[in-house]
Amino acid sequence: MVYIDIKHLTKDYKKGRGVFDISLEIEKGEVYGFVGVNGAGKTTTIRHMMGFIKPDEGSVTIQGLDATKSSAEVKRYVSYIPGEINFPGNTSGEEFLKEQIYLSGRGSWGRAKELSEQLQLDVTANVHSMSKGMKQKTAIVSALASDADILIMDEPTTGLDPLMRDVFIDLLKEEKEKGKTIFMSSHIFQEVEEVCDRVAVIQEGKIIEVVNMKNIRYNKNKEYRMEFKTEEDFKRFIGLGYQISKVKAEDLQIFVQIHDEHINELIQTLKDFDLVYFKEIKVHFEDYITEVFKEEK
Ligand SMILES: Nc1ncnc2c1ncn2[C@@H]1O[C@H](COP(=O)(O)OP(=O)(O)OP(=O)(O)O)[C@@H](O)[C@H]1O
């Protein structure tokens, strides 16, 4: 079931800036990543999802409601973490969080307190004197404590140290378990790789690829690297006709691409060779996406 439906979304800020003909379908219960470099169009897309700006063309529908026309109603289902956090008022973190819970009519202070402890957030601090990381944590606590069905987050880990980023990723996994639908932009490939089901890649306002992370995690086409003890073995292996992706002759190393189905056959073959080592090269989302960006250029 499609929960967030973006159709041909276009906002033209001229001179090639903006977003152009973006279509994405986010399913209920999905964790959907949105990656791209600075200025690629992530925030512009998210602002349309929240109904803050009107598209030139196309539409965003959330749970069947038009994000622009029914913006107030949509916000009943959605919790949002903006890219730039500015808190209104001059209150403590606790007062701010309690007010948000009261205004939205969702969530509980108990949950907010629990989340603050997990994220090591001092809620007694005044929101204006908070560091960037503390502000980010406050926004995260506010969004997660609200218990909304849909979470839309613009670079939610900005300002968090690596330890807190891990805590946040674990919290997201818990939200996914509860069946929440999550859309998050990021430029940190490792975090989207860890938590997302699918990831859309945006470049210069256009979607260049939607990656199903299963295809990365469970890819059956593997690459192995091996180093031979002797030049004779190194040369003999090259003559066998395996699909060789790279050779480092000075180190007697060969990189072979092979499908899982044929790996046993390769291992049998290698018994007849003197090897220093033989190991799989793990493909990460970052490597994959770097290739995609290269192809686009
Ligand atoms: N109100 C606006 N008027 C004119 N140009 C704009 C406006 N808002 C955004 N842009 C331009 O549109 C492009 C996309 O911006 P956007 O903020 O969506 O990118 P982003 O992917 O979120 O980048 P970042 O990672 O830096 O936040 C940029 O070139 C930006 O300068």
C-alpha cells in the first residue's frame, strides 16, 4: 500500500535549480532513504511533502491526502524533523517537548523522557543555549515521542556524534518494527545502508536511481581478491578464463567476479595454487552509488 505518493513533482527555481519530474512511491512500513549531495534537491522535495511549498507541477499525496491542499490534516499523521532547527519561544527542552505533545495531541512525556535518556539529552537546558547536536536530539525526541504513523526527516543525524548516530539508528529500527513509515534524507551512505529498505538517489533535481537495498545486501554476484605466492601460479590462473576485474601484477594479486553458484568450483580450482590469501570484497552502498554517479557524468 502506497502511503506517500510523489508524482511528477517539479519546482523550477531557474538556472537548473530545483526539482524536476520527481516520482516516488513509499509503501506503508517502509524505511525510505533519500540521498544526494548538497543542493541536489532533498530539502525542496521534503518541503513539498510537508506542504510548505506549492509545486509548479505534479503532486505529493500522503495517505490519499494532497500534501499542499490538506496540509493541516496531513500533519496529524506526520512527524517532521526539519533540516534547520529553530525553536520558537524561550523555554527549556522539557517545556518545549511537553508543549509539542500537548499541541499535537499525540505521544506522552514518559516516552519523551525515555528517548531523552537514550540520546543523553539534558532536557533542563534552554533550547536557545543548546548546541547543534542537542537541538537535533530535541527535534528527534519530539518527532519520535509523538508516535505519528509517518516520520519525515531532513538529514536527522546532522550534528550527532557517531555513538549517538548509532543510538538513533537503533531507535529507527524500533520504529520500523512498530510499522512506522519513515522517509529520511541523508548524505551519509553508511546510515542509509544500515536502516533503509529502499533508497532514492537525487542529482541536480532529478532521481537517477532507486536502489532496493536487498540487492546490495544479498547480491549473489561477488568479487574476490587473491594473492599468489609465485608469478608462475599468478600467470597460470590468468590463463584459466575466469572473469577478472582487476590485476595488480606487482603484488601478484587478481580480482575475480563470480556468481555464488560457481564459487565452489573456484575454490576447487584454487586448491591447486599456492595462495597468500583469498577473500571476498564486500560491496557497500557507497561503492555502488559512486559507480552510479560516475555513469551519470
Ligand atoms: N527558495 C529558493 N529559491 C531559489 N533557489 C532555491 C530555493 N530553495 C532551494 N533552491 C535551490 O534549489 C537547489 C536544491 O536545494 P535543496 O535545499 O533542496 O538541496 P538539498 O539537496 O537539500 O541540499 P543540502 O544537502 O545542502 O541541504 C539548490 O540549488 C538551491 O540553491
